[in-house]
Amino acid sequence: MNQSFTSLGIYSGLGFGLFLALLGAFVWRIDLINQRRKVRNKKFKSVFEELQDANFRSEQLNAELAREVEQRRLASTVFEAASEGIVILDPTYKMLTVNQAFSRISGYAVAELVGRRVDELACSRDARRHFPIIQASLAEHDSWLGELVETRKNGELYPQWLQLKVVRDDAAQVSHIVAFITDLSARRIVEARVRHLTHFDELTGLANRLLFKERLEEANQRVRQGTSRNLALLHIDLDRFKLLNDSLGPELADQVLQKIAERLTKALPEADTISRLSSDEFAVLFDAYGSLTSLARVATRLMGKLSRPIVVDGHELVVSASMGISLLPDGARDIAQLVSQANKAMQQAKHMGGGTFQFFSHSLQHSTLERLQLETQLRKAIRERKLSVFYQPKLCLKTGRLDAAEALVRWDHPELGSVSPSDFIALAEETGLIVLIGEFVLREACRQAAQWQQSGLAPIRVSVNLSGHQLRQGNLVSLVRQVLEDTGLAPHCLELEITESQLLENVDYVIATFQQLHELGVKLAIDDFGTGYSSLSYLKRFAVDYVKIDQTFIRGVGTCVEDDAITKAIIAMAHSLELKVVAEGVENEVQLAFLKEHQCDEVQGYLISSPTNAQAMADLLRAGVAIW
């Protein structure tokens, strides 16, 4: 029995050991499986991460591809929509693609250009002549630019601005050449127009004052060098033209001036230069006249031609003229004296009732006394505050409200009546009295503008004209500062105007003065803009806020293509420099509509209102809108 239990214990011990062995093997197996599972999980995780990375890269690639497609679409749109011609060339100068703008410029269809070398086409005739220079520049600088005169398909020549740019690949080899072509035809027309206006009167087509001075100086040089014997100057002034202008209005008066200019041209074919000096003043230059008798015959013939009736808009008018004649060297010693003597002779003809001519003689010197008397009376008028200030409103085209006014001096003489500014302003400039007048207008305009505000009217900008004399005084900034303090007017409510020609008298000094005024807060404007062509390049150097387009350009807008182009160009240029534009001399609805359409900022002229006294101006401001 005991043996049986012993055997059973042995067997039980063996069974437990076997169990433990089996259990250990099982655990080892489980552990092995877990290890393999971990390896598989690790591999799976690695594969999963690789798949995620691949998916991310795929998404990035798709995004980049989408951006590239969008950029190409945008580039294609810009390429075709560009206003200048664009041509893509290969290194052999074969055209790979051209845009529609170049097709329009050249007159060739796109299909006629693509695949052909530049030098095969007639439209690149001038470029072929410059080809060696162009190639050398591209090789050395990777670019070339210049002006060419090329040929359209129809044979028409046109000025072209060409810019070439080399494109290189990663190996620094030339892959493409890009050409940018600008048609300069319209620009040249505008430039020629501006050059013409620099030397010729817009209304009559006669030489203007500037060209006349140049011709006079050239003739004087010929006399001094002995190539010409003498000069004769005829100074012609229309009689009572101001009355005619006031009666008929500016448009019909302009037609009269045009007919007078036409008669002068036809009546004096032998004249060297016929010029319109101002509104109703003309001058004729004879280089080498025959004799006094021949000059008298010419003057008599001319007076007869001018006195014939003129029909304008159904009105038959008789316009007479007063003429003064001076001679060099028989009478005057130099050009200045020649001009002065002709003017004195003309004034004498006027004193005789007009409609006649006078040769200068020393007996006319007493006319100088008359000018001295007028100067004395003007000084007295300034001292006794007999001058007055009128205001011509400016209309803001954006709001339709009057937001500014130009201050203009007037003189009502107790004996002579209303003296034209053209008469006494010139005298004031000559004598220096313009400085006193300028200060008077500045103080009165600022005082009045402040008073309007105190009476409850909305603040407006009041503009005052500056003369060259005032600029040269050297105390303009301190004067303006003092006047603003005295009157209490805010600086931004004052605008100072200076003509384009005055800007060029001393550019650096004017720039410095304008900068100080700008820092003071005063608004600045360039008057008669567009008449001084050479000053365009200086425009961005002046701290100005406004440009005023001269009325010679405004007169033809809406009816004259050239005036339209010049006016639009000035507006666009000014706006690109963040300047506002004022158009002066607006006299009809056609002009106003054109200026509105092309986003001119402000207008002034007889369509809006003639210059008025302070009370009438206040009434206009109180009404809140322009009345015309």
C-alpha cells in the first residue's frame, strides 16, 4: 500500500514537472508570438508612416501643381491682356509666341509671326540695322532698350520703344529672349502738340509771346552782325475789345480774334513773324523793311483790312485797332527800347481815338508821364485800400458742392472806372507794386474766408495767386504764417497758386520755399499747368497738392482729339502722383461732362460762376451748390 502511494507520488511529481515544462514552453511560445507581433506591428507602423509621408508628399505635389497651373493661367491672362506688345524668342531670334497687343501694333496676325525669325519681317527693318549693337548688348548685359522707327504690315512707319531681356536656364545658357514693344505714336502726337503750344497761340495759330521774343532776338542779332539792315516792329491792340468781349461772351469774342488773326496773316505775307501777345494784342516783325513810306503803306493797307465788318453768329461787327510802329536802329538802340517805343506809339494811337497808327517819335515820351501818373494812382489805391477782392468759386465734381474759391484783385478807379487787371497788374509787376497788392489780397482773402466760417458757412479753401516778385522777396513763409495767425484761418484753408513758368525761374529756391509752406499746412497749386513743357520733369520735386490745367487745353475738350488726349494725360499723370486736378476756363456743358467722365477733381470758369464780390460768394456758399 505504501509502495503504491510512493509510486503515485513519483508519478504525480513527474506529471507536475511535465506540466511546468509544458507551461514554460507555452509561455515561451506566447512570448515568441508577442515578439513577432511587435516586429510585425513595428513594420506595419513603418509602412503606415511611409504611406502617410507619401500621401503628404502627394498632396504637396498636387498643391504645387495647382499653383503652377494657376500661375500659368494668370501669366497667360497678363500676357494676352497687356497693352504693350510682348514677343517670346528662342536663342536664334525665332518667334515662339506673340500676344494680341503686338499683333495690333504690327498689323500682322499671330499666325503670320509665330515660327518666323525677326529679321525675316518688314516690321523689324530698323531693328535689323541695329542688330550688331543689340546682340553685343544682350551678350554683355542680358538686356537692350532703345527707340526704333519700325514699319507696320501696311507700310506705315511708327516710333517704337523696344526692350529686350535675356532669360537663361540653370546651366546659364540662353533659353529665351523676351521683347516688350510700346507703340509711341500717340505719345509723339501729344508731345508734338505740347511743343506746338509752347510756341504758338492755341486760339489763333499765330506765334505766341515766347516764340516772338525768340524771333525778335534772332533778328536783332542779324542787325548787329550786319546781315540785316534794320527792323520794324508793329504793336497792334484792338480797340474796346473788352466791351465786345463782355457783350458777346467769350466764345464769340474768340471767333472775332480768330478772324482778326486770319486777316493779319493774309494782309501781311511779307511779315517775318506775326504774333498774338495777349488777349487782344498782336505784334508784327519786319526783318529789313524798305523805307518809312513802304511801312506807312503797309500800315494803311492793314488798317483798311482790319476795319472791314466781321460777321460772327449773325452779328456784323466793326473792330478797329490801334497800331504803334518802332524802328531799330533808326529809332531804338536795342530790343527792349524797340518794344517800349512800339507800345508807346500804340498808346498814342489809342489816345487819338483808335483806328489809326503812329510811328514812335520822341514827342511820345510824355506817355511815360501818364504811366507814372497811373503808378501814383495805383500806389494811392493800395495805401487807401481802394482795391477790392472778388472770388471765383471752384466746384468739386465728386460732391457737386463749392469747396474752394480763387481770390482775384479788382480796381474801381473814381475817374477811369473799372480798370482791367491786365492794365494795372502789368504795371504793378513792372514797378514792384505787385508785392504790396499780393500781400493785400492774401490778408483780405484769409480774413474773408475766416469771416465766412464765423458766420456759419462751411469752411472752404481760398486760393491766392503768387507773383515772382513775392517769391523773390525771401519772406513769403513768414508772411503767410503771420497772416494766418492774424486772421485765425486754418492753414489747410489757404491755397497758394504759382504759374508753371515761375516755378522754373529758381527751381531749388522754390522747392525749399514750397516745402516750408507744405510743412506749415498750406495747400499749394501749380497754375496754367501744361503750358510750360520743360517743367514736367520737375513736377514730382515740388511739394504741391493741386495742378490747374490751363484753359487753352480745356477750351477744346470734348471736341478736339488732341486737347482730349492732353487733358486726359495730365489728369492721369497728376493722379499717379497723388495730386488733385483743377480745370480752369470751363464754359460749357460739353467740357464739364468730359471732365467728369475723366475724373477731374474740381472745375472753375464762367459755367460755374464769374468772379463775384464777397457777399455774392457767400450767397453761393449758403446755397450749397453751384448756380449756373
